[in-house]
Amino acid sequence: MRQRGWTVIGCLTLIVIALVAPAIGQSGTASKKAPEVKSWRVPRTAWGHPDLQGIWNNGTTTPLERPNDLADREYLTDEEWAARAKEAATRAEKRPDDPVADVELAYNNEWYDRGVPLKRTSLIVDPPNGKLPPLTAEGQRRVAARDAARRAHGPADSSVDRPLQERCLLYHGVPPFPTGYNNNYLIVQTPDTVAIRYEMLAETRIIPLDRRPHPGPAVRSWIGNARGHWEADTLVVETTNYNDKATFRFPVANDTLRVVERFTRTSDDRIDYEFTVDNPAMYARPWTAVLPMAKAEGPILEYACHEGNYAIANVLSGYRSQETRSAAAQGRSPASETAAQASTGTALKDRFVGTWKLINVEQRNAKGELIDPTSAASSNRTGYLIYDPSGYMAVSIVPAGRKKYAGAQPTADEAKAAIAGYAAYFGSFTVNEGDSTVTHHLQGSLNPGMAPEQKRFFEFAGDRLTLKPPIAANGNQSRLTWQRMPDMPNLTAEQRRFSGFWRLVSNERRNENRELVVSNEGQTGYIIYTSAGFMMVHMIRPNRKPYTGSQPTPEEAEQALRTYANYFGPFYVHEADGYVVHDQIGTLNVGRNGPTPMQRFYRFSGNRLLLQPPPTYSADGHTLQGTITWERVSGGAGTR
């Protein structure tokens, strides 16, 4: 088996060379094309059309959008490309240390056909920044509505909650994106038709070339309705009329989606494939991506997705069993029992549970007069507060106008400015109905000397919660008003798996040989995902020292910033690609670029969640893969 694995890697190397040979000559700053071979001519069919027939493979590990760390780079250097190609070729041979996670992995490298990275840093070539265009207001509304519509269901309440590919309905779609394997396409031509058969799920597109019109809006399908024609030696295919159930690798308004594909044969073993997405209801402008197709050996074998497929029944029964065990385990959970015993009045405590957004901050003196209303305006702060049914809580408050660092790391003065007015802590909470107080029992806070018990008087008014600390010695008292964020009405299956509080277990980085490079031992913290589609992270290092005064010195601020991590914002689960996006709207470490979305590949293993950022590369060419492991302490299916 090992010998076969090395054979596959060797073959993959040859495929790499064949697939990217035209791009190898491109530098990172110019888009020079390899010299054309003058003797090559476009092959033609007996009736004179360019001949695209054969089996073609579009496998690549190049992402659709350009990674943030390559924001100003259209191409990789040769060294960067080689490191990424090596990582792609050996990725499936890496085995996790957790034996449960190891068993849950599907295949080793023998079975994968991911392809290799292109020299380009993204498939998107227009806009030039390699990113999807901004969503329109209507697009944002549709994305929110679609996410909301999915949140009412568990991950496997019924078969319709499972992804389309698991139900053998659709995988690659139109435009077709590569996945881990089965990236082959068989093209067959007649004078008036082109047919493209997908290896995955054996879908076949029939593309008429007689310029007949598209059918009316009532006729829709999973892969849309295609119409083709020739422009010189390029096959141009326009696809519309998608149904409302088809899913894509990017946000779309299915009812108005129009995709224009261009197939151009450029050599015996290559087709340049380009597609443009025109979706004005979703995007501020059309966008274009490229995805070269390489000649592949056949044949394409039958993909018998349903033959002997017990997966759906087993998944449904497995989730029913898991829910039963989870309910029983929560009933015996020491943390849950402690929180429940400490809280007087479950009904009152339940009023706290949820995600709250800061909408007003004010401070009044002993006479009830508002103090400094300008600086206390809610527009000067962004804050979120989370209470969990099991008695956990977390809060983050960020002042407006924070300046970005001048360099990669903050100076002591920049660190002091970064944490000024920033509040972040986490722990548990108890409610005292008798004196209308809620007490936050701190397990960690940005301020290392913050009192471990934070009592707040509370008032509820509809969907608003006002919290007030005890009156200060000078008679002043702050008032923070929070508004409940509504739960998404249709939580997606995967989002339900994320929901809850997760305690940090380990945070490490390893090289390609699985050798430990960095391990943040002693680090504690939580990551929280809520049913409002929101997430928050708190991570703290050990042995932190309190400030010597009421406010930190620049050096103390620098130390606090190095030993505490906090950010928050919405989260989005991309189940097909196995990653979650943390869309930061606030972060303690403002950096040079401010808050940016963070992609994390994820894997569930029992009651643990493993998150991995995209791999990085050391100066000497080693691949470094970080893994943060979290263990569930609350939440799960049905959590609020």
C-alpha cells in the first residue's frame, strides 16, 4: 500500500508539470505567457468545429478567492508554488494524533485526485484583487434570509437536512468546481450539440448549438439550462434557469443567476476554461474566474452513488443515538449541575440566555444627570454579550477609532492605545432574583487584575437588557443597554454542530513530518458559536501579572496584548469544502489591516472540534500546520 502511495505521488508530480507548465514561466509580477508552439493547430471535427472531445480533469487546490496574505500578489513564486504542490500531494497521508479523528478520516492519498495549485493565487481573475465583488443590499438580504431559513433544522432531523452530494443529487454543478476526487469530465460533440458528462454523480449536460432560446422561467433544473455557440475557436455556453435548491461555492440568487462559460483548446493536453458569473441581484458587478482543464486518461467508470448506500439511514439513526447520549450526558454534567444549583429561578435565568448587542452606553451622576453624553454614545463602542443555558458567559466591548499598527507588531505605545477602553472577559454567571443582580464569575479577562466577581443590577424591557454596576464612591453609575439578537430561524445542520461553548484543549503547530514546532501549553480559553449566527473567541496565556496602577503602563499593555486574544463577529459554515469563516467585526489585536475574515478548516471528533488555518510556510520551505483543539462544554443540537 505504501509503495502504491509513493507511485501516486510520483504520478501526481508528472500531472503537476503537465497541468501548470504554461504557468511556470510566469513571474510573480507579470503575466507573461509561454511562447506559443507555432506548429500546433487546433484539431477539428469532421464537420469543422474545434475538437474538444475526450476526458479532461480540472483538479486544482488553488482557492476561488485570493488569500488575504497574498492580497497584492497575482502569482506565486516558484518556491511558494513548489511548497504548496508538495503539501497537496502529501496532505492525505498526514494522520491526526487523536485516534477517534484518525478513524473518522475517509481516505489516504491513494484515493484522492485534488490536483495541484496553479501559479495564480486565485481562480478569480476579475476583479483584479482576486476577490468576489461586494454583495448588493438585496444580496445581503438574500444571504441573511437563506441562512435564516436553514437554521430551524438539526443536522439530520430528516434526509433533506443532509448536503446534496450525500443525497446523490448534485455535487460539481455549473460552473463545475474541483473537489477531492472525481474531477473528470467527458466531452462528446455532434454538429449541433455538445454533451459534457461529469464523473461525479454521472450528471450529463446537453448543450444545443442551434441558438434556440432558453425556456420560460417556470422551467428550472439543478444545473440550469444551457445554450451554446461558437465564437471563432471558442465554445461559449450561457446557462440560466437554475432551480432554487441548487447550491454553489459562492452566494447566488438562483432565480437571476446567469453563467457564461468559455472553452478554448490551447494544446493537445489543455483546454482553457473561463466562466463569468453575472448575478446583479447578488453582486455589485459580474466576476470572472479561470480553471484550466488537463487531458486525462480514461475510462470514466460508473459512479453508483446509491448502489448499496446505507449512509442516509445510518446518519439519521446515528444522530438520534447521539442526541439521546448527549441529553443523558448533559443531565449528569457537573458544570451544568453547578450552574443550575447556583442560579435561583431557571425561568429568570433563561431570559438572559442568548446573544446581545450593545446599543447604548451612558454614565449618570448622583443626581441622575447624564455625564459626557458624547463620549458615552453607543456609536463609539461595539459590543456583544453572550449568555449560555449551561451558565457560561462572555463579553467583548471595542471602542471606535482604534488606530492600526505601523508595523507587523505593535510598539508599547501602540499596545496601550489598542487596549484603551477595550473590555473582554469570560466565565460563568449566576442570577439572584431577590436583589435583581447577575454576577459574572470571571475565569479570564483582558485586564489581569480585574476583580473575579463582577456584579450587575439588571432590568429587562422587551428585547432589551440593561446592566448597571454598583454605584461608585462618587455617586456615578454606568448603564449599558443591550438588545437581543434574534436566533436565526433555520439554523443549518453544520451550524447546529458548532453551537455552544467550547473549552480550549490544545494549540499547536507541526511541520510536514508531524513534528511539534510550537505548543502553547497552559493556555486557556473558549470559543463560542451561537444560534444567532455569531461567534466569539477568548484565549489567555498563563502567569499574567496585574497592572501596578489603575491603568496599564505601555509595557504592561504590551504584555497584556501578547497574552490575551479576543475577536468576534458572524460565522459561516462552508460544509462542502470543510471550512468555517470567522468574519471579524471586532478584534483586540487590530494589526496593520484591521479586522479581516479568518478561514478555518474544521473537523468534529466526538465532543471535540479541531480548527486549522490554511498552512503557512517557514523561511526554509517547511510546511507548518496549526491545529487548535476545543472540547464542548455546552450546547449542541437544539441550543439557543
